[in-house]
Amino acid sequence: MTAILTAEGLTYNYETSSGFVEALKGIDLSVFKGEHVAVIGSNGSGKSTLLKHFNALLVPKQGIVRVKGLDTHKNSNIARIRQICGMVFQNPDNQIVATTVEEDVAFGPENLALPSTEIKKRVIEAMETTDINFLAASPPHNLSGGQKQRVAIAGVLAMGSECLLLDEPTSLLDPRGKEDTMNLIKNLHKNAGITIMHITQSMEEAALADRIIVMNSGKVIYTGKPDEVLSKVEKMKEWHLEAPAMAVLAEKIREAGVNLPSGIIHMDELVESLCS
Ligand SMILES: Nc1ncnc2c1ncn2[C@@H]1O[C@H](COP(=O)(O)OP(=O)(O)O)[C@@H](O)[C@H]1O
Ligand SMILES: [Mg+2]
């Protein structure tokens, strides 16, 4: 497996008027090409600060971050790093840069100084993949939250990014927008081989990843497969996170004396185990 994102001893502190805030305290981490990693952790645990390092929006105060081997400390690497790793944030309104959807999607590739035929091709492909062609001429600010996030993701795809960094992209969306966005993310992962690093507060969304990274107080405190991490009901409580309802229910049933296998996080698993 090839690592696309690596952090070695990554330490970061914010300087504020009242002193230093230690946001990341020596993170060692690799994300592999084609992987879908979810990052969970309570508020202020350092998730967003970590993600911004892989887009070179922040550079380590100590340690090294590399994107496809490129050190984020080197200014000459930054443009390439931002092309490899595109970032999508929580608030879709803050990401709109143009007056039509098509122009918005074209904004990134235009800055890469590509021939206009190539830009056009990429924009059309990205709008197809994200299912927003029918919105091409619409003003982005009129779209639903879910559609705006699809425009933002299309912009990243049009840059030719291999890796998508998502910082709670669904948290401000309605249920339909959340579902559409998650379907798109899964589709990009599965069918386009895009590497995904996804910060989420939703354990249902985290359950869809290949691997979960748990953060607490600026450190990675646990990493494992979703069923392994999310079924640790007591640990999740310690980490100030809420285990999925089915994991909690399975734990209660075990406590009542029924023998259930470990790692239950989905309803169908629980039903199957109870009925067999
Ligand atoms: N711009 C900033 N200035 C000062 N402190 C910050 C800034 N951004 C984040 N922090 C602090 O850094 C820590 C980690 O924040 P953050 O990475 O946003 O965590 P998370 O995304 O997990 O909620 C928190 O203590 C937060 O208050
Ligand atoms: Mg955050």
C-alpha cells in the first residue's frame, strides 16, 4: 500500500493574545491511496487543524507532513499539494466563488493555466460525476445546501484531485442533502478511487469508512475498523462520543445475559445475531 498522506511528529499550536493553544501534539499518521478514513473526536480535539495540514493551509510547527511525498514546508510544493488534495468545508456558502455553477466548477482548473478545451472537458466531466449538469447555468447561491456541496466537490474533481479532504461536509444539510452527499462520497471512493479523509460528528457516516481515526486533546488515541471502534460503547463515552444506537442496544442485551458477538453496530447485524 502506498501512503498518500503522512504526518510524522506533527505538532501545531495557535498563537493567541492569551498565549499558545496546543492543537496537535505529535501526530504520526499515514493515509493510504484509495483509503476512506473517517476522523472522529469531541469538539476541539484537533480534527480540523489536522485536516488543514494535508492541504498546506497550515504547516507544522514541529514535525513533517507530506502529500504524495511532497513536504508541505516547501513553498514550491504548495500549488501541487493543493491540486492533489482538495478540501470541502462545513459551510457550503463560504465556498461559492462565481455567479454560475459551471463557472464555479471551472474556477480551480482555470487557475492551473490549462488550455480552455481541457478546462471545458474537466468541468463537464466533474458536473456529470456529481450529477449537477442540469444546474450548470444556475446561480450557486440559489441551490440547496446539498447541491452546493456537490458543486464544491465538482470543483475539486475538476482540479484533477486524487484526495478529498472533507471537514464535516454534511453537518449543516437536511437529511436528503446528507444522504446525497454521502452517496456521492462513497461513489467517488468506490468508482473513481479517490482517497477520502472525512471529519464527521455522525457515527452513521463514520461507519461507512474503511478505517476510523479517533482524536482527543490533539492526539490520535485510537485507530481501527468501524465495527471495532464504534462498538466500544464504554470507550466511546470516555472519548465524549456517542456510540451508534445499535451498539448501545447490543451492549444492553449482552448485560441482560444474552450471548452476542462483538462488533455489532448495524440493525441488521443485531437482528441476525438475535434470531440465529
Ligand atoms: N484559529 C484559531 N485560533 C486559536 N485557537 C484555535 C484556532 N482554531 C482552533 N483553535 C483551537 O485549537 C484546538 C483544536 O481545534 P480544532 O482543530 O478546530 O478542533 P476540532 O475540529 O476537533 O473541533 C481547540 O482548542 C481550538 O479552540
Ligand atoms: Mg472542526
